[in-house]
Amino acid sequence: MREEEGRREIAYQMTMAAARKMLEQGLISRDEYEKFDTKMIQKYEPVFGRLFSDLNLI
């Protein structure tokens, strides 16, 4: 993994960790979370994030 890919991966994971917390706290709906995740995948193009984005971890 190149340095830039690593930075994008970290940014994606940190962003989605915050979004998961908001989901758990009831601040956003499951639908809003999934739409946001799709946008963040497009924005950050994570390497590993795509592997786990389809899994229902909650």
C-alpha cells in the first residue's frame, strides 16, 4: 500500500467510526448511514474499507 492509499484508508475508517457512533446514538438512521458510507467510499476510495462495507456489523 502506498502512502497516499494509507492516508485515504485512515481518513475513511475514522470518518466511518464517527458515523457508526452517530448511528448507535440514534442521531442518524440506518439508511442515512448507508448513503453516507457510499459517498465516503467514492470520496476516499479505501483499499480495505470496501472489503468490509457490505458487512452488517451492527
